[in-house]
Amino acid sequence: MKWRALIFLLAIPAFCLGFGDGVREHSLREAAQASGILIGTAVRPAQLSEAAYASTLAREFNMLEPEDVLKWETVHPEPQTFDFSQGDEIVDFATRHGMKVRGHTLVWHQQNPKWLTEGKYTSSELAQILEKHIKTVVGHYRGKIFAWDVVNEAFDELRPGKLRSTIWRDQPGIGLAASGSSYIERCFRWAHEADPQALLVYNEAGAEVVNPKSDAIYALVRDFRQRGVPIDGVGFQMHIENLRADVASISANIRRFTALGVQVQITEMDVALPVDPNGNPRPEDLQQQADIYREVANACLSHPGCTAIQTWGFTDKYSWIGWHSKHTQGAAVLLDRNYGAKPAYEALRDVLAAGRR
Ligand code: XIL
């Protein structure tokens, strides 16, 4: 056989295994199998028709989460209309590929439709609207969505440890504004009634480390657990900026929450890098980014109660960081714009393959 023919024959299986697109050896999903940890990513249904997007998603992840299409503005576009078409597409994809689905999100101050925010509803009307929303959406996906971000980002950005002022809490709120976190408790109870099996999670930004915000969430979760309010987990979003992550503090935070008997899930990880006008990062930053993914994953795997690592998108082609930072930052996720593996991908896969310690 001519040497050229031999190389060609050897190259065919290598390409089929994924060598051809820069992703080598086993996938993240395979690497995660030994420890049983969930490895997930946020997904946009519009991209599912792109072959490289869909095949990478199914190969690399065992969990996914709709990035936007289960938010109010999409799923509940008119007072009497629920639109599950895009959410269903994602759930169908997950079912076909044996993946779990996280639901995001039932109660948030952003991405709400105008009919709701400008509707001038009274507190008792809002309570009815919210109960119906939670029960309809969770009910629609009962047995299909295993975990829900019931409430997202309820704590304030600027007033450490204080609840945010929102349509649900006190503007005008669902009628429980005077009693602190009662409105959050009510939401968890409604979600539990709609699907008693679902894992109910409180999800937050900027509470990954031990700080006044995570202290306040800790107090809330401890109180809920003591009083039997159905809360099963805490989601740390893990949007990391400026290449700074205090991993010792993240680890201590995971430890104290899991000690309360709730799961911790990393729900929206990305590590934004400064990029040039063409969207390209510096090589040394890619290495530092890889270290952060490695160390955060390590922190999760070293606590048995940390059950999921999820990234906010998986290809830089579609990550939200670009427009969110007005294109000064980007390159925040595991694969580049051509689905090639970045150092962060290799680092995460190595940690997953090493399993729990
Ligand atoms: C972002 C999405 O990625 C964007 O597509 C959307 O336009 C805005 O929201 N915290 C959250 C997510 O909980 O829902 C946000 O997702 C990112 C910050």
C-alpha cells in the first residue's frame, strides 16, 4: 500500500472521533461519566439546526439549559398565552440525546414582557399571575425538566445582603413585601406543588465567594431548610471577569452550603477575556482562563454535594459576553468560534476525567 493511502485510511477514524475539529480524545461528557457529575451548557434553539452546533452539544454535554426561551418574555408573551414551542425543541433535543434539562427561570426582574411590567397590576393580581405562571410552566415540563432556577438574582447588587426591589417583592410585589423573603418562599412552594419531584434551586450572580451576598443567601437557605420550605439547591452563576477568581473562597462557600444539605450547582460559568477588535484574545490569557476553569471545576468535584458544572454557552461564536461587554471582552467559553478546543476545554476535561477526590 502506498504511504499516502495508508495515512488516508488512518485519518478516517481519527476524523470521525472528533480529531478533525480540534476536539481530541474523549469528550467532556465521557470524562464526566466516572464521577457522575453533570456537565451542562446553555442553549439557543435557533442554533440547533447548525450541524456543528448540534453535534458538539450532544457529544460534549449530558445536561443543557435554555439560555433565554423559558424566560417570561418568550414563554408567556401575552397575559393568556404561553408559548412552549422553543422550550419544547430544546427538551426534545435533550431527550433524543439522553441529556438532562435544567429550567431557567421562573422569577426574575429581567426579560419580563411589557404587558407584565407596564400592566399596573395590584399585588393580589400579581400574586395570581405569578402562581399561574409558575404552575403552568413547571407543570408543562413535569418529569422532563429535573431542576428549576425558581428565583434568580433576588439579592441587590449595590446594597450588600439586601433583597432587590422588584415587581415581585415590593413594586408593588405579590403582597408579602413586609415580610422579607416570604415572597421567595411562596414561589418555591408553588413550584413544589406543580412538580414535587423537581429539584428547586435558588440561583444568584456574584455570590460564588464568601461575601455579604452569599452570607444573606446562606441565611435564607438555612431558614428555609429549618422550616421545611422546599429548596434543594443553590446555583452559583460563575460569570468571571478580569481573570480573577478566589478559588479558596469559592471552595469554602460550596462547603458551607452543601453542609446545609442542599446541592450546589455551577450554573452559568464563563471567563471573559479582553479581546482585540477582531475578537481575538491574547494567548497568555487563554492559559490563565484554562487555570480558572480547572480550579473551579476542582473545587466543585472536591465537594460531594456539588453536582453540576454548567457553562453559559459552549462556542465563542454565540456567547453573550461579546455584546454584553460591547465587544471589549469575549472568548469566554470552552470552544473557539470554529468549535476548536481551547486550553480551557482541555483543562476542564482533565479535571472531569480525574473524577472526585
Ligand atoms: C443572558 C443571555 O445569555 C442573553 O442571551 C440574554 O440576552 C440576556 O440574558 N444571568 C442570568 C442569565 O441568569 O439568564 C443571563 O443570560 C446572564 C446573566
